[in-house]
Amino acid sequence: MRVVLLGAPGAGKGTHCKRIADRYQVAHLSSGDILRRERAAGSDLGRKAQGYMDAGALVPDDLIVEMMTKAIGQAAGGYVLDGFPRTVNQAEVLDTSLAAQNAATDMVVNLRVSDNVVLERITGRRSCPKCGTVYHVKNMPPKTPGVCDKDGTPLVQRPDDTEEVVRNRLQTYYRQTEPVVDYYKARCTVHDIDADGDADLVAAEIFARLDALARK
Ligand code: AMP
């Protein structure tokens, strides 16, 4: 199963991709997570990407395409893409490389979310630097404020989750990533799902579509 999950920052792509990966036993390929790991490792790619990420801008296509082509090549059992493709050029490169293997994306899901929900969600987001568990100061607080329930590690805020950077990320999304939704709509069915509400309801909606695909 090859799935692309589209949506603005804060739409819930990470949360839902993780659930999809667990349920259908496919790889969760998050371009943002891979970039953060490269940064933490101090790699050449990580160093090149950091300025763009901290400003809420996109990392250049050539770096991303090379990184994601490698990740996709290692996901023989299928995947769900989280945060890629984010430009029309990236979508074209993905399609071309799939076509070369006589393959195609099986389903495109687009999580639709309003700007005020994005701001509220992202600026309240905190995560555990050790195990990666994500919390929200209001909507999903840890049992002890500021501390991971699982391992007691102090929670951190991503440097690009501040209000100023989130506004830039939203602008970047509308300028460069929303056209990717139209790119796919011109070529296949795009499953639009309202993602403003409760995450369990959104997941149920996504699973209903993917279960139908898995039964085919
Ligand atoms: P995310 O965790 O998906 O919000 O990604 C965090 C940051 O990584 C983004 O704001 C971009 O700077 C960069 N990034 C992630 N995926 C891509 C991509 N497909 N193309 C360009 N930049 C990306």
C-alpha cells in the first residue's frame, strides 16, 4: 500500500500517519522527522536544512528528493508519506520514479484544517526528545506538566512551533504545497477529510477509506 497524506502544518499528518503505519503495517516516512534526525546527527544534509527549517521555509527540492527517494527505496512493504511531496516538482519526481517501476500511489488523503486550529494546535505542541511522544498543553497534557508520562524526560517545543514561524509555515503551505492538492486532483481521486475535529473521528474516517482500498 502506497499512501500520500497531504495537509497544512498542524493538520495532524504525523499523528494519523503513525496510526496508518501501525494498522496497515507500512513504513511511516516523515520528511520532517528524517530532517530532524539528520540535524541531530550533525550530518551535511542536516546542516544544509537547518536555516530553512528554522525560518519555516522549504528545504530545496534536490536535497529532499534525494533523501526521500532513498527512504522510499527501502520501504519494500509499502509506506505512508508524511510531509512529502510538498511542491509540485516533488510530486512530479515521485510519480516519475513510481512509473519507472510500473507502480503508482494507491491513495491520496488531504486533511483540511482551518488556520486558527493550526495555530492553537502547533503552538501548544510539546514532545519528548527521548521517545518522541507528542503532547498538547491543553488538549493532550501529560500527567505532570512539562514531563513525559512514559520516561519522565522534560518535554520540549520544536523551535519552528512558535507563533511567528507557524505563520511563515502556513504562508509557505498556501504558496507552495496547496498546489500539490490540485496536482493530484487533476490525476486521481483525492480524499478530502475535515481534520478540525477530534483525532479519533478523523482516524476512523481515514481508516474507512483505506479499509475499502485494502479490500480491493
Ligand atoms: P514537518 O515536520 O513536516 O512540519 O517539517 C518541518 C520542516 O522540514 C518544514 O517546515 C520544512 O522546512 C522541512 N521539510 C519537511 N518536508 C519537506 C519537503 N517535502 N520539502 C521541503 N522541506 C521540507
